[in-house]
Amino acid sequence: MNASISDLLVVRALRAGVALWAALWLAALPPPAKALVVGETLATRWLESAQGPQPLIAGQARLTYVDFWASWCGPCKQSFPWMNDMHAKFAASGLRILAVNVDARRADAERFLQGTPAHFAVVYDRDGAFAKTVDVKTMPTSMLLDAQGRVLFVHQGFTAKDRESLEAAIASALRDGKVASRP
């Protein structure tokens, strides 16, 4: 009878130890990323670029179009000519385009840019920390931010049919300070 009570105490102690270990392990995990919400303000951050650190929000920009992309992403290759067009059309009105590359190897991004040049700012998020913070799940994912870093819209993916609605959203935000209809 003493052996069974002893065995029971050992089992209980093991269970308590496992539960304590699991609770400590879960507490040590970083909080899960949450999807961006329109109206939320992103914290100030600096991102690496070929020209040195670049701010997420630049003081002279009225709007910042942030685009997360990767060298292996087919729709990203389609979006770059459109972003070049938007930069040419709206930069003088206060639009800044910031393309955030998430490739682990910068050489992959540079090879992509040789074939698909960018006439706007490109920054690198090699460890994916910024992409995780804003819960990017699809390439490309873009967002439009106002001058204070407030999210005006979030858009996932890119196809030729997205061009018109994205441009209309940017134009309305530049004109009215808000997005009339989300793409």
C-alpha cells in the first residue's frame, strides 16, 4: 500500500512539473501578431536600405504606400511597374512608396530588382520582424498609411484588376485625406 501512495505522489509531482514547464514556456513566447486594423497607427521604425536606414514614415510624405514583397513572388513582379507608375504620377502630390523585401538573402532581392527595377524606396526586412509585426500572410501585401502612420487600408495580393481600385484609393486619400472605398 505504501508503494502505491508513493507512486501516486510521484505521478502528481511529475504532472505539476510538466504543467509548470508548459506554463513557463508559453509565457516566454512572443505575443502573436495581430492583423492590422484600419485606423490603427503603426509605431515608428527604421528599415535597412542600400542608402542607409529609412524611416517607415518620412516627414515630407502625406501618404506612404508600404508594399511587402519577395523575389519569388509572381504577383510582386506585376506590381512593381504599377508602383513605378504611381510613384511617377503621385510623388509630387505627397505619395511615398516603400517596398519592403522579406527575402532572407539580399542577393535574391537584388537579382529581382535587376530585372524589375524600382523607381521608389526599397528596404529590407531579412528576419521578417516587421512583416510578422503586421501579420503579413500573403505576398504582396500592401497598406496605405497617412503622415502619422495611421492605416488607411490593407490589401493582399496583386492582379491587373487591382490597379484601378488601388489607384482610386490613393487618389482619394491624397485629395480628401481618407479612402473613399477600400480596394
